[in-house]
Amino acid sequence: MSEAPLIVTVGGFLGAGKTSLILAAARQLSTQGVATAAILNDQAGALVDTQWVREQDMDAEQVTGGCFCCRFGDLAQAAERLREHGPEVIFAEPVGSCTDISATVLQPLKAEYAGVFRLAPFTVLVDPARAARLLAPDADPDLAYLFSKQLEEADIVCLTKADLALPVPELPAPAHFRLSARTGEGVAEWLREALAGTTIGGQKLLEIDYERYARAEAALGWLNCEGDFLADPPLPPAAVIGPVIDQLGEWLAEAGIEIAHLKVIDHAESGYLKAAVCRAGQEPDVEGDLAASPSAWHQVRLNLRAEADPDVLQQVVTAAMDRLRGSWRGRRIESFRPAPPQPVHRFREVAG
Ligand SMILES: Nc1nc2c(ncn2[C@@H]2O[C@H](COP(=O)(O)OP(=O)(O)OP(=O)(O)O)[C@@H](O)[C@H]2O)c(=O)[nH]1
Ligand SMILES: [Mg+2]
């Protein structure tokens, strides 16, 4: 390979559209013969995103059990493994509740992996609807703080979901691009800037209060679940994940619980389907094989992040899944509040 792979870090709050943009960008790049790969990240295992990205035939690794900053070694190893397959671009998606990425991830990558990887400008995505909620006077003040810190350290800020034509919120940092992963609008323009090689990622460093940052992360209940479902009678994937996501949306809305992101993926013998919502009461976004035929066996993964007690999340998820007609095998559920971030490295100056 002529040049070291370019790591393109795409951050932003939960549900901002990071994975969708990475997939849309990878599709555009593949038409130009550019090989890409992705690294996904979460506080727990059983990631919907990793499975979704792999279902789209993209080479993907994941870092689990903590954010990139706390698992810096795992991130570097994941990037090294991907490098063996010769991608020119490696997209890296940090957990949506993570910030201070410039000091704890980008500077260490520049310092320790010079010549091995190159760094694109750090892109942070903003969903206009989420921004409006987090910037409202009644928003959780710690989450609002985290959100503003995410924007403050960005080299490039992008407003996402342009196809929804939502009002543009007044952001603490100005947006450089407005794009839609769904229609492709603005993706080529962003990619041109991200891949230009003129700006090296991590130009800014944050002043940040780690106690407040930890409180913001802990404001969210986190739940990851996976298991096999044997439908009796056989059901299409839409009839498995549809009722689960609808029921959960209804119960969480009734309880007044703010959803950051709820996503469910079903890999059945007949095809795969993903459904997701970023707020209670939202009509789910459904992607995949909508026409997949009935199947008895379904491999299901569900990831839920919401402003609620993790035990409550566990109860409602279990109850929603148990309403389906059939039986669950080997279902594992992890629910918790993320632990305070403890970065392996924290640079006080911008590295080379
Ligand atoms: N209408 C519309 N919806 C989008 C667009 N991009 C993403 N979405 C939807 O927004 C939701 C969140 O998208 P993701 O790409 O999963 O967001 P994310 O930032 O990776 O989420 P986390 O990994 O959970 O933090 C999904 O339901 C997507 O279908 C877009 O351009 N337009
Ligand atoms: Mg994602």
C-alpha cells in the first residue's frame, strides 16, 4: 500500500447518524474503488451497529467494554487488524456519550502511530431534533454540557438528517455541512473535506470537568441484549422486531422516559431487518429486507440508551420480548449506567 490508511473519526451524540453516514460514505467511496473499513465502539458487547455494518458487507471491528479513550490499546489493535486487509480509509465511530476524544484518542494516535495511520479532521454530527431538545432550558444540564463539549472539540461539525428539513438550531459551534445519509445529499462534499489531507485531525483540545462529564454519561441507562428467538408459528423479521420496538416506545413514552437511541436488529434465515427510534413516540426507521418471509429462527440484538434506571429498562425490554409468541434461547441482557471515563492517555497539547 502506498500510503498509511486514513482514520476518519465520526463522533456525535447518540443517534446523531454516525453509523448511517459511515455506511453512506463507504458506498460512495466503493464506487470510486476506495476500500474502506469501520471500527465501532460501545460500553458493552452485542452491538447492533457492528452487525448492521457487517450485514452491508463492510469490513468491521469493534471495541467493547468501554469507550475508545478507556480502551485505547484495543482501538489501536482493531485498527492494526483492519490495516492487514488494505483499506485506504478506516472510519472510527466512538460511543455517542463520549467526548474529550481529541486529547485522549486523536493526539495519542498521532504521537504513537505516526507513519502507520493518518488522521482526518475530527467530524462531529448533530441531529437537529436532538440539538433542539438538549439546548432547551429543561434539558438535563449535564447532558447539555456533554453535548456542547462534543461540538467544541470538533474540526468539522455536520448537521445530519437534512432530508427531514428540520429547523436549524442555534449551535454553540457553527455547522460546516448539512447532509443526509439517507438521500446522500452533502455526503460527497463532506468526504472531499474529510479526505483532503489538508487538516490533520484533533486541532482542538478541551477544558473539561471530568466529574460533570461522568455525571452526564451516568444520566443514561444502558441496555444491550442478544438472544435467539424461536417463533411459533414462524414469523417474518418485521413481525418480531416491529412489536418489540412499538411496545417499548409506547411504555417508555407513558413513563415519560426520554429515549436517546433504541435499535433492534433481527437476522433470520429469510433475511435481516433493523428498526430504530431516537425518541419516544417516533415512527421507527426500518432498514433491511422488509419483504423477508416467515422464519422460525431469529437472532435478535437490541441496544437501548435512555434517561432511566437500568433496572427499569431491563424490566420493560424483558416484558416486551416475552409478549412474542415463541421461546427465547440463550438470551443475555446487560444493563448498567456507564462508569466514569478513565482515559489511558490525556494529552495537554496538540501533537504533530
Ligand atoms: N431521515 C433520516 N434518518 C437518518 C439519517 N441518518 C440516520 N438516520 C436515522 O437516525 C437513526 C440513528 O442513526 P444511526 O446512524 O444509527 O446513529 P448513530 O449516531 O450511529 O447512533 P449510536 O451509534 O446509537 O450513537 C436511525 O434510525 C437512522 O435510520 C438521515 O440522513 N435521514
Ligand atoms: Mg452508531
